[in-house]
Amino acid sequence: MSRLPLPPLLLAPLLGTLIAAADGRDAWLAAQVSAARTSDPALGAAIEELLAFARTRNPRILMAQSELDAARARVPQARALPRPDLALEAMGDAANEGERSLRLMQALPWPGTLGHRATEADFQARASSHEMHGMILEVASRIRTTAIEYAYLAKEAQLVTRNLDLYRKQEAFLEQAARTGGGVAELLRVEMESAMLTDQLARIDEARLRELTTLEALVGMPLPASLPSHLILAGEELPPSDATDPTADLPRRNPVLLAMANRVEAARSGIRLARLDAYPEFTLGAGYRRTDERAMGGRRESMNEAIVMLSVTLPIWGPRNRGLRDEAAALMNAALRQYDDAHRQATAQLRTLLSLERDAVRRARLFRDVLIPKARQVDETIETAYRAGAASLLDLFDAHRRLLDVEIGYWRALADLRINQARIDSLFGPDTPATSP
């Protein structure tokens, strides 16, 4: 799918910093964003510093990393044999008669059991890895959308401030006229318009403060004082309307689906393990035994023996074996249903976002190519007529408001477009060769 060039505070610096600190298997993500870095060196340096803090401070990323580390640590545990047993026994009177023995025993599961346990643990670790990638993309998307919303509010504040400055100049002129006894009604109208725009600007400032608070929570630190001044939307080329549909890429690129696909494979290994549980396990042992006895005539005799042991479990209880197999099959079925539901939900979410993206492109084109030029033309015409005395102040205010509304509408559409693109991008990770379960 065609995408707009990324605004300054977007995914590129975040993932570039995040992945630089991750293991080598995450290099794909750094490569994905290398071409999208901001062209402003000062801004890029500030953003990368923020995102380095997000990598080390965002609790959701740290939680996912810890879960991945734990899952990876389970793989060698699953592959290892059970701990051997060492037994030392002493019986009788050690000075006269008695028996002392030393035995070492090792349990051996049925051949293939350890391999399937390791395979199951490995699939679980892979699932955790995809979940961590998904968490990184989710946090990055939230940072992107929050920054874009803040940038939109900054642009809206610019537009409102521009109109407010015009009204204040008009207000100063009418105050001079009112002192001579004329233009009182027009002065009151200008003061009302100025008060309404001042209120709108105050509401925008509060909204910007809320977005900054959210952004600070995501990166885990207070934002530098100089950073917010860089977050202002800039007009860019809109994507073509015939963009391709990436829905078919979801099974091999969506981290959630990839994680669930690996959970399904882990459940499939669980079925194999349940079948192997019906086979016996062996325990091999070796030891040494020394026996001391008091013989006739008070002579002490000792006997040394080597011991070899073999024990076998008897999995003869059919209900237990069937229960294990039924449980594993049910877990496998649940994993498949969960994958199917997640695939449907991801597909619906993607199609919804694509629809919102198309709608945002349509609105942006409408405002940019039709409404804004016409509103500017009307505003200039009314202002010229007002200066010539052929239009009223109300007509001029109405023209100013309409121009402000369509300009805000354009930037709102552009912000919505970028927000939806950020959310679409969060659904796609690396291009992983994988098939649906």
C-alpha cells in the first residue's frame, strides 16, 4: 500500500532506537524504518533520545521482553533430562556388622519425548517473540498517533491565532471609531468573535496538554521543552486512490496472528506429547554395596558388590491416558478457534482502517482542491466589498469563519489520514514465511 512520507515524530526514530538495543533477529525492523528518518538532524536527535527512553522505560515493552526471556529460558529446560538421583544408605553397626550402599539413578523418558517438549517450548518462545514485536509496534503506533494529534492541534492553534490577530486589529480600529460615537455595534460583534476564538484557542491548548501528557507516559519521561515546537503538520502529497489491499499479507506479517500460529504449533506438539505419555519411562541405575559381617571365631568378613538397576513405569490406566489425549486435542481446537477469531478481527480492523484512510484522502482532496480555493476567493471578495462599503461586518465574519472551518477541515483530514496509516502499519511486522494453521 502506498504511504505518505512520515511526519517528524513517527515510527522511524523509535524503532531505529528500539531495535538497535534488541537482538540481531530484530534487524528487519531497523531496516524497515531506515529510509523514513526525519531530515531535520536536531529533531531526529531529540526524537531518538526520547525513544531510547521508551525502549528502556515503557512498562509494556519491558513486560513483553521479560516474558520473551522467560519463554526462551524454558527451551533448554524442556530439552534436558530429569535430574539424576544419588542415594547413600548405611545399615547396622559400622564397627562390627552392617551394609553401606551408594546408588546413582537416571530417569529416561520414552524416545522422542524430550524432542517434542523442546519443540513445544520453542514454539512458545517464538510466539512470545512475535508478541514482543507486536507490543513494540503497538507502542510505536500510539506514540505516532499521539504525536500526530498534537501536531494537528498545533496547526489548528496557528490557524485560530491568525484569525484572532485579524479580529484584534479590527477591534483596535473599531475602538478608535467608537470613541467618536460610531461603530459601537460592530465593535461588540468583533469582541464577541474574539472571545469565541480565544475560548477555542484555550480548549486547543488544553487538548495539546493532554496529548503531551499521554506522550510522556508512553516514552516514560518528561518531554524536552524544545520538542513540542517542532510538532506541526506540514502539507504533503496524498497517496493514490488505487492503493493495493494488503489484507492477504496479514497471516505472514501480523505479529498477533504469527504468535497465535506458533501457539497452535505448540498445541500440536502437546498432542504428540500426550500420545507419548502412554508409553513407559525407564530408570537406569548403577551402584556399589559393601557388606561387613562377623564370621565364626570373631573374624570380620567383607563383601563388595556392584549394582545395576532398571525400572519401568507401567502406564496401564486407560482413562488417564485418554484424558491426557482428549485434553491436548481440546487445547489444540481452542488454539485453532482463537487463531481464526483473531484473523477475522484483524481483517475487519484492517478493512475498517483502509476505509477510513480512503475517506480521509477523499476529504483532504476535497478541502485542498475545491473548498479552500473557493473559501479564499469568497473571503477576498467579501473583504474587498467590505472595504468598499458594499458588504457588512457580519458578511466578513462569516467569510472568515468559513475559511477557517475549511482550512481546519483539511488539516483534520490530513491528520486522520496519517493516524489511520500509523494504525495500519502497526498491524504489519516483518515478512515472515509462515502458513496458516
